[in-house]
Amino acid sequence: MAKSPRYRFCVGPWNFSEGRDPYGPETRPAQSFDWKLAALKELGFDGMMFHDDDAVPEIDSKSPAQVLKEAKELRKRLDGEGIKAEMVAPRLWFHPNTIDGAYTSNDPKQRRYAVDRSKQTIDIARVLGTDLVVLWLAREGTYLRESKDGRRSTDLLVEALDAMLAHDKRIRLAIEPKPNEPMDHAYIPTIGHALAIAGLAKDPSRVGCLIESAHAILAGLDPADEIDFAMAFGKLWSLHLNDQNGLKFDQDKPFGSANLRVAFNQVRVLERTGYGKNGEFVCFDVHPFRTTKPEHALKHLSNSRETFERLVEKARSFPEKAAQKLVADRNYQDLDQLVLNHLMGT
Ligand code: GLO
Ligand code: MG
């Protein structure tokens, strides 16, 4: 397999999932954190992503001091294993206080809960040795348009960003947009929205973004273009590669599984724009197919990485000169076939 020394790989504990969906229970047994950490090492990955309650389980029942103590213990474990914590994300979509949204809830007490929990996430990130906090704004949107005021919600989101930025002068916030699911419509559906709202924050230089392939596809966009756009702003601080077959629920398929060419173009722009050169990780936000047997439950991760590495090879060996000639001649017909032939290996 190709070696891609520039890239560092990572996944989150939730990517070792058990197959539950809204219509049926788990199809594989749950594994412990230790098992997941060992698996990640065995796969040769370099980092792990954390929700706040992945880092400190049952976080809501613990005192701030206890939370920090457990975070410190985790840091020790990770250092001992040579695994970096890539980011920490506040899980603002499980707790009863987030039922009507978090930062944009109509209830001021619930909004306070969301901001306080996010500040604690920042404290955990600091202990784990990362300056990156990811905000997947899961419930910041509406089930029905009339239930919230979009302008006010934008102001509330900016207020929340400012509160987090003020809490720690070094922390960077990466917004992970997604247009739908679990909401009907989300307030920050695309990278354009994420970078625009970053501009309203008190310190825009510390608000950037994270692109997930499936989320871009769900917005009807090309993930490669989203990557190029974010890189033009110097704001792509993390990446969730996966795949998605059209406008359905969020499928989190293995990278390249649904559309190899779309995957190729993502890798091509990463290569072209130098993603990873400042230490950014390539994360796979993928899940096993529900039918997957326990003994195959790591394949979605190793396969995603294999596809990525092979596409890096394809990007590096792309017949650039021949392609440029066809571009100059406006011969997009043959350019199309050149790409297909290259991918098919002929
Ligand atoms: C779901 C998101 C989710 C986030 C994770 C980190 O659609 O992709 O997996 O990436 O919670 O914030
Ligand atoms: Mg994601």
C-alpha cells in the first residue's frame, strides 16, 4: 500500500459503533474504551477524536474537579500509548436540556447549560493537549420554521462562540456544518455559512471549520469544492472523510464507497492545497454497515484508509500535463475519459 507520510489519521470512539438505527437495536456487542484504543493502535492510526463524554463518561453526574481529574488520567493513558487527542466536541444533542436546541434553544436556562458545557469541553481539551474544539451544531435548527427566529438564532450562535473564545484565549473552534438530520433544517448548513458566522465572532481568526464529505453531499454540494473554499480562507482545521449515497439519512459509508470519483477529487484537492502540512488530521467519520459481523467490525476503518492511500497515489500519478492540454483545448470530453481511465488503471 502507498505510504502517505504527510497524513495523520484518526477516528472517534463512536466510529466503532454497534449497528443500532431508529428501527432496530444493536447488531454487535459494545466494546470498551480500552478495546477501542487498542484497535486504533493496531490499525496504525495516530489520533483519537473525543466528545466531552467520551473523554469523561457520565460527565453530567461529576463535579468539575472530578471531570478534570479523569481528563488528566486519560491524557496520561493517551501519552503512554502515543496517541494524540485531535479534538474535543461538546455533545449537545443527548441531554434533556438540549431537546429544543442548545445555543439556540428558546429556553434561556437551556442555552446557559449549552454554553457552560461547552466551556467545560474547552477545559477538557486543554488537559488533553489539543487547542481544537469541534462544534457539530446538531440541534441548532428547527423542526418547523415558525418555532424559532433565524435572525435571533444567528445572534445567539455568535454569542455562544464569543463566550467560548473568551473562556480560553488559545482555543480554536471548528464548526462542522450539516444541513439536516436530526433537524429538518440546520442553521449552519454549509461551509459558507460556517465561515460567514466566523466573521461575526469577536476573534474570527479562531473560528474555522471541519468538512464532512457526507454533510456536503447532503447539502447538494461537492465536498472537493467545499475543501477548496475552506482552504482558500486557511480555515480547514479538520476533516471527516466518508461517503453518502445521495440525499438520504446520514449514512457515514466508508470513504469512496458510493462515489470513487468524488472521493478522488477530495484527495486531489487535499494534495493540491497542502492539507495536513500544519498538522491537521485526516479523520474517518465512518460506521460499519449494520449487517457487519463483530469479526469484521474494523474493516470500515482500514478500508477507508486503504482507499484514501490509494487515491493519494492516483492523485500523485495523475497525468497532469495531458489533462492541462485537454483543458487548454476545451476538450472536456476526453478530459472526462482521462480521469476515468486513470481511476480504472488503464
Ligand atoms: C454527525 C456528525 C458527528 C460529529 C461528531 C463530532 O452527523 O458527523 O459524527 O462529527 O459528533 O462532533
Ligand atoms: Mg462528522
